[in-house]
Amino acid sequence: PPPFTGVWVGDSKICAIGVHCGNAITSHGLALNCCTDLTWFEHIVPCGLEGKGVTSLSRELGWHVTVDHVLEPFLDSFQEVFDCTLVFSEDPG
């Protein structure tokens, strides 16, 4: 819910989105909770937001959703939204 960043299901964050700027370098990313062990979040205040929770696709959908289930449709949607073509390399260097 505004003004908080990320993707929310009610009062629970399902996806964190971030940008970091430092030393003339910017980086960005996201973390989508697919089948995350959410019990770890019981020991912290997630994202420093009192009274807000964390959820996952698995919890919300009621079945075990893995990264493999989500990756292809996510990348397809990314290409569509940003009107781009993703190029994959076998060599990470």
C-alpha cells in the first residue's frame, strides 16, 4: 500500500523492489517470494515496517509455486512491459 515500495497483497509484501546508487554505479533488482520459508520473518521487522507482513505466491495460491514455475512467464511479461528482447548467455563472464 502507498507509500511503501514493492508488490503487496493486502498488508503483506510479496515482492521487494530496490535500487542502489553508490560509487558511480547503480544497481536494481527484485525479490519475488515464490516458496520462501516465511517463518524466518517472524524474528525480524521485515523492511523495517511495523505491523506489515510478508507472504509468498505459494501461501496466496495454496500450492507449492517454485521459481521454475514463475521464471518463463515473468520474463515474457518483462519483455512485453519494457518492449525489449532479453538475451541469454551461457557464459556469466
